[in-house]
Amino acid sequence: MPSISSADDKHTPSHPFTMADVEVMRAMRIRLTHRKYRLMLATQVILSLLVAFWLVYIVASCTLSTCARLRWMNDWIILVSLLFAIVNIAGIVVTVKRYRTVLRFLRDPATHPDLIINSESMSCDTLHTARTQKKTFNQPFGRGGGRGRGRGRGRGQGGGTQWNSSPVFSRLGTASSQGAGSNGGFNSPAGSVPFGGASMVGQNSGPVQVSIKGSHGKPEPSLLKFLDTKVGRPVNMSNINYRGEIMYANVPSMEIAQELLKLSGIRFYGEKLTFQIKTHPVKFGTSAAGHGGCSDSASVRDRLIALLQTRADPQSNALDLSALTQDNIIRDMGVESLQDSKVFEAILVLAAQLYPDVATVNLANNGLSSLRPVANLGVHFPKLRNLSLMNNNIRDLRELNCLSASGSKVPLSNLCELIFQGNPASEAECQRADGGASYVEKVQQRFPTINMLDMNPVTPRAQPGQPAGNSSVQEAPQTLPFPTAQSFSEDQSINELAVAFLAGFFKLYDENRGGLADIYDQGALFSLMVDTTGPTSEFARTNPGSQKRVDFTTYIRISRNLARVKSHQKRIHALVVGKAAVVQTIAQLPPTFHPVQDAQRFSFDAWRIDVNGALQGAAAVTVHGEFTEQQSRNVISFDRSFMLVPAPPGSAAAAMGSPCVVTNDQLTIRRYNGFHSWLPAETQTVGSGPSPALNLTPEQQEMARALQEQTGMNAEWTLKCLESYSWNFHQAMSEFPQVRGTLPPEAFQ
């Protein structure tokens, strides 16, 4: 009796799958075949139709007298088109014939499983071989191999051909066909011993290597947790390695490997995952061994811990990971580039375990062109406040998304300082015509809590740890070193004009909107903007009226919010032009009531303007306040800007007592935000003596306000700073980053 370990070893099946797995793969290949050939046929039919239409067009054109002189050319065009149509129709016939042949090949139970599993595409040679062998395989088992005695040798009485008589199928090992009447193990129940029987069980009882395509650059812990959830039990992947964009890992058993194989096509982070079982495992660690034996995971961990011990400062909670490729430890590990390496992830995981309170991370000079390798910074260091990405190779500002709320589930919500200079993206933004203003804006959209960008102070939009839309920048109102006023007027005469105009305008707006036609200029412009974001003031957070959801549908229909309306045509259409159109548009808005009798609920600024010296007495008035909708009783905050010119003598406006007419009217409405922000505040005193703010000139007051906003210092230290630089604002701003670290904490309280 021949031994399995001798001649039959070379016929060991090349796959470890059960009958049920093969049937699943057969169905999958049939679906792919349908998709492939239907697409080919659709393309060929469309080409044939286009050629047919072309022929009809040419033939019809030849009947015209203008085509007579080109008849010889038309004949050649018709001939070539006919040849192309014939070739295309022949191609359709061949494609249909091949389509049917492949389907018969796949659906035929006599097709050997190896041909279904291992063939990515059905070549002509494969089909020819299968048809040749099929004459042998399709013979009935009858009295042949079906009744063979012994160990699957098929010595039946009828001379029927046993499966193992073919060299292709001789891989179905004889060890699985023990016992009388066995058919080589092919008809074993689905889910039982895989093809090859007992000889395969021993081979697949240990870990099995699988490859995963599509997971490159994705967080590894998230992927493992995702697979555990989909499989329904722990996958327990080990010995994870990467080669290019393919991840290789070992799973404990063939059963888990087959469960992963069934997940092929599932999407993770938007990418399709493809699983394969590696019957010939890919070897790793050879090159690393030459660099000191780093294939041993314990050795790698020890080396990375040694690296962190030289680069971490527990006293200041700082971690310096700059220029890692120049570090001898990283060099000894054979890592040449950190862009596609898992070294960063391993370093961050270990650092989070050893130094959980890290607040400063330096990633400068690492040659990073993408931030994907460090996308989990927020996961590992939730207290991170200072981050340096200086002198890398990041060319797109959108790479920052993977660290912000727009692209990460755990963003850097406490980030206060970011150094991004030295990257192509930063340099390109700073070279724009706006001098880098859009650069600051784009960065703050992603990190609203930062107050230092590229070592320059910026005004934060939110407190650390809080979203920008739901928190104010400061806990308490900022105290300025000079008295503030509820309203501002350039002089007494312009103040009287503004008060008289606003009182008359709001009375007409609430009681008789048709009468507004008398105080709008013939070519007046009007636009309305709806701000649907939530109110941000301290008052609004506790006021029920501010938290109430307001229906702005009536207003949104004509809203010209340039942050939302991107179409140029829509922007033009939303601008109302002409007195009649303005009055008609305003009349369609809900009836309102403005509480003008309560002066503290309104604030206005008024000043004279000079329109190229051609218009005398023109003024700009901006008013902030509130009104109540008469029907819904909703209280709404508004801002309104008017461009006013003197009312001509004898005009309707002059007759009704209005000192001016409106040439431009811009109205902005939002949910109720209160009026406490413009109430007068007390003057901040400096030291024990009288406040020097009382002696400040208007220019000095403006410098103090600007410096305080941009540096975050309180009133006392703002004045000290300006006085130390002899009130040279630009010098104070340029020197502030250098002296910031020497200032005491009370300077910012």
C-alpha cells in the first residue's frame, strides 16, 4: 500500500477550502463573469449603433449635389465603415460565444475546484484544457471508482475512471478516501474536512497568514477592532508586517482566515478591503535581522523605549520627535523613510503609555509629506497644547484635517500653539496677495483654540477643549484700559442726525412700511443676510429666548449670505435694486416691533463719509439691536447698516421731516444674542494711583486695544508693554514672541 508521504506529497491540494467555500467562490466568479461580459457586449453594441448612424449620415449626405465632387472620398468612408461594422459584429458573436463557454465551464460540477479558486481570469488555454479533461472526468462513477475498494485506488469492476486518474486531480490525496466506496473525498459534507482530507488538517492546524489590501495608512488598532466586530469574535492578529500597500498578518486558525476571506469587498474608512489566504506565507524579518535583529518585537520595543528616554522631558511634559531619521536608534532599525513606516504609530503608542501627560510634541524635520502617520495624536495625547510640524514637506493645507474635527474623531481640541512654517503649503499661503490673512483663517477653521501660529500671536476663537460655535473666547468680558461707550458718533451734529433718522425709520418700519418709499433714494440698494449659527455670548447660553429655534424660512428665501450663496447669478439676483423693489421686498417680511423706547437695547455708530468729494453731508450709520416678530413673538437680534445722503429740498423725505434719504440698506438677522455686550464697562485702573488710561490719546487707546486683542495680555500688562517700547506698536508686536516666555501668568489673567 503506497504511503502518502512519498509520491502523493507533490499532489497536495493548493488550497485549504471546504466544498461550501468553493461553491461561494464559484458563485462569485459567475457574478464577475456576468458583469465583465455584459460590459463588453454593451460597449460593442454601442459602437455598432454609432457606426450604423454614421453610415446613414454619409449615405444621406452623398445624395446632396454639394457632395458630388467628393464622391470618391465618400465611397472610401462607406467602405471603411462597413468593414468596421462587420468586424464589430464578428466581435460581438465571439464575445457571446466565449461568454457562454465560460459560464458552462464555471457551472459544470465536473470543473475542478483548483481551476475555480486559482484562476483570476479564464484564458483560452484554461478552457481548452478543461474541455479536454472533462471527457475523462464526466464518465459515470457507476461500477468504477465509485465502488473502489482499498484506499481510494478506484479498482472497481466496470473500469470506470476514478478522480485520481487525472494528473490535475491527483492532488485529491488518497488519505481522505479511505474505506470502501469512497470517491476521493470530493463529496464530503460542506463545512467538514477540506479538500485533501487528513493530509491538510495537519498543515493548517497552526497560524495562517492572510494579506489585507486597502488598509494602508489606516489606524491599525481601529482596523483590528473593526475586524473583531465583523467576524463576531477576536481575530487575534499577530506578526503584522507591511510590504508596499499590503498588510500581512497571522491569524490563529484556518477557520478565522476563512471568515476574513468572506469579508472581501467590505469598506473601512472609505476604502475597499481585499483579503487573501497565503498558502505560501511571505517571509519577513530577513533584512531587519541584518540591522541588529529587529525582527524580534521585544527588541523593537526596547529600542523604541530607549529612543523615548532620550527625547522625552517629563518635567515639562514635552516630547521631541524631530529629525528621527537622523537618530542612530532609528538608523540601526533599518528605517530609511518615516512616511510609510509604522514606526511613528509604535512610538506614539509607547509614548502614551510612558508619558500620558505630554503637552508638547515636536515633529519637525521628519520629511513628512502627509500627516496620516501621526493622525492619532489626539488619541494618544488628549492634553496636547503645543505642536511643531516645522520644516516638513507638506504641500496641502488640507493635511491638517486629519488632526482637526473635520477629519478626526479625536481632534486636537486643546491645541494652543502650532508651528507649521517651513512647509510648502505654509509658504504658498503666505505669498498670497492678502499677506497670509487667509492662511491664518484656514488654520483657525481647523484649530479654533490656537493663540500662536508660527510663533506669531493670533486671536483664538474658542477656549481649549470647547467647540468654537458653542463657547466664547474668554470666560469674562475683556476689560480695556480706557472707558467704553454704548455708541459712537464722530461729532454732536452727526449724532443728532443718526438719532433723528433711526427713530423715524423704525417707526415707519413697524407701523407703515409703505411710507418708507419717501425716505429711500430712487436707485437705493437693499440686501438681507440670515446668520443661522447659534448665539455665542454668555447671556445667550442661559437665556431661553436665545436657545429657542427660530424659523427663518421667510427671510432665507431672499438671504444674500455670501458665506453660503456661492453662485454669482444668485448673488446678483438677491440684491434688491430700486426704490419700488426695496419697499416691496421689505413689505413681504414679517411685521415687527422695535423697542426704541429702551435705549440700552440699541447701539449705533455714525460718521461722515466722503464719496470722492462729490457728495457733501453723506453719512454711514450702523445700528445693532433687537426686534420682536408680532405674530410668532420671537425676539431676533439684528445689525443694520445705512448709507445716508441729505434729503433734497422739497423732496418727500424733507416734507415728512427726515433729514436724509437711504441709498444703501444692509440688514443682518440672527437668533437673540442680548444687548449686554455693548453696555458701558468700568475703566481698568493700573496700580494704586489714578488710571493712566484717562490720559491716553485716541491713537494710544486704539494701539492698546489692538495689542490686547492680539496678545491676550490684561490691561495692566498691555500698557506696560507699550510704555516699555515708547508706544511703538510694531516693535512691541515683533518683540512679543521673544519675551512671551518671560512674562508671569498674571499677565494673561
